[in-house]
Amino acid sequence: MNEPLSLIEYNSRIKRLLYDSSVQECWVTAETSDLRVSRGHCYLELIQKNEQGATVARLGAVIWASTFAQLNAYFANTTGKQLASAMKVMVKVSTNFHEMYGLKAVINDINPEYTLGDMERIRREIIAKLTADGIIDMNKQLDWGLAPQRIAVVSASGAAGYGDFCNQLHGNEFGLKFYTCLFESPMQGANTVPGVIAALDRIAAHEDMFDCVVIIRGGGSTSDLNSFDNYDLAANIAQFPLPIITGIGHDRDVTIPDMVSKLHVKTPTAAAQFLVQCGAAQLDRLNALATEVVNSSREAITHAREQLAYYGNFLPLSAQKLVETSRAKLMNYTQAIPMVLKSRISNEGIRLQRYVDIAKAAAAGRMERERMRLGSLADKVTLLSPQNTLNRGYSLTTLNGHVVTSATAIGAGDRLVTTLKDGTVQSIVEQ
């Protein structure tokens, strides 16, 4: 059995082995985790994950204060972000092993282009997912109102950009009235995404009260704007039921929310200018319509006056002509009346004589017919007279002056008188 080593001797041998190794200084790709800054030093862990997201390697690392300020500024200027956890990085490390503190990687340099490429990859993935979900252009397809005046604003209350927006909007040169309501949200840092989404949810609950939404943030470092490149935030903006204007950062900055909103402007001031221009355009349209109405009214009045003047000149001549025409007609009627009356009387006399002749002929025909009818009736009367009946062999029996027509009317002892054509016979009924 070899002589046992003390712990410090064992650590010293490990240290000698590491310093003799080819991995003493090399470039490493990894993901940052648990990054913190203390007294100017940056402490973090470098980790590697497999395709399933499980960590398969881990190494503690440090960037000493003498190096960290320079590396972080270089990294931020290139990528637009401060060095933070959950970033893909390419760093140049050297191995540091201390007998007391153990193994640690010291970061001496960083390649921001590697991280920038990964950030761009993430942006492309977000845009591709929005496109695949079919929502990337939904907010762009919404229609503006004629003149949006009721504005829901998502911003930080004390932000300079919000103040610039309100001053530009409410102090516009046209005197247009706008009604703004602020829905506060953090506009930088880790709380940006949940804060803006929560503000949009509050606006959506009262969407009938607003014409559009303005999401504004003033200038700042590009790294402050990277928190806006988030799928959940972009999806909320893309599917929002009201048109959204984004005015985030500077003209050079284009975030993913800028790509999916109805309108992207370069600054909060530009957002206010756009709304003022919309109102001014409608004001110009109203003024043009008012001018058109006035001009049309003037033309109608002028035309009516011309017609009135024409009728004023025409009516006296027309009335005089009408009077002369009526007088001539009256004279003609006066001269024609006697002749017409004479002709009418002559015609009516002829008609009357014709009616008289017709009446006479009708009366004569009627009298002849009545005479013939009376003759016929006389013949019937003569034929049916009692004497003619007796002459034909019939007799007539009476009782007490009444003609006997039934045997039941006669009783024993009655005295009957029977009339014949040549005399009468009296008899007494025995039975």
C-alpha cells in the first residue's frame, strides 16, 4: 500500500495535471445559468443540455471584474443584450483549480456573434410559428375607424415616451380632441411580457370603449427592447380585436410586436402624429363637404333667382295674352250662341214632333188593341150569360132567392123555384 497523500497534496497534483493539459485555454460553447454579479465579478454556471432539455454537463465559471466590464459592454453593443442567464454563448475559458475552492473555469473572452446568431434564430423561429399558426397578419387586416379618438395606451406611467405621446396628441395644432386611458405595464426587464399581456387583457374586457391601442416605449439601449421578442406577446398582439400601433424604441429598432401590429411607427411621438393626421384628414374631409354644401346651396339659390326673374317677366305677358285669348273666345261664344240656340230649338222641335207622332201612333194602336180585347170579353160575357145557359137546355133552381148548388142545402117542405128558358116552375120538396 502506497503512502497516503494529504488532501492539499492530492489537490496540488490535480492542479499540476490541469496546467499541463491541452484544455488549459480553449473556446467552449454552452448555455449560461444562475448568472449573478457581485462586487464587479460575474459568477455563473456553464451548462449543456441534450435534445430533451436535460442537463448533461455543468461547470462553474467566473469573469473577474477586470475583464467583465469590458466583455459585457462589448457583448451588449454587438447583440443589444446584457449578458444574462439562458443565453447560448461561445466563451474562451481557462481552467483554474485552487486547492481551497476547487475547479472553476475563468472566462477571458466571448464571441457575441455566436449569441447574436442564436438570437436571430429564435426570432426566425417565433416568426415562423406565428406564420404557421396563421395569425401573423390578423391585426394588420383590421380596419381603422374614420378618426380614432378613444385611445388605450400601454406604457409605463412615468416614461418619457408616454409623456411625449400625450403632449404631441393633446397639444395638436388642429385642436382635435382625443381621449386616452393609460394601462400601466413594465416596459423593460423580465416583467415586460406578462405586464403588457395583462394590460391587453384589461383593454379587451372593455374593447367597446376604445378605437385602437397604442403600445409605446421611449428610447433606450437595444438590450432593453429584446424582451419584446416573445411569441406569447406577439400572439396576443396579432390576435387582438382592436388595431394596435406600436411605437417602441428608435427607428433602427424593429421588434416582433412591430411586425404583427396594425401599424409600426418609429417613436411614441410618431404614433401621436399618425393619430393626429387621421383626425386632420377627416377634418379636411368635413371641411370639403361643408364647402361643397355651401357651393351647392349658392348655385341652387342663384338658379332659383334666375327662374324667379324669368317668371316675373313672363307672367305679365302670359296673363295679358291669356286675357286677350279669353276675350276673343268670349266674343266668338257671344256671336255663336243665337245661332246655336236657333239650331238647337229647331232640332228639338223636330224631335218633339217625332215623339208626338210616335205617341199618337202608339195610342191609336193601343186603343185598337183594347177595342178588340173588349169585343172578345163581350163575346165571352154573352156566351156565358145565364139566359144563353138556359137556352142550351139547362135550368136554374133557387131556394129563398139563392141558387141551390148542393142537395144538402134542401130540406123536406122547402119551396123551390126552377127557371127554364121559357118560364118558371114552383115545387115543394117532400123527401
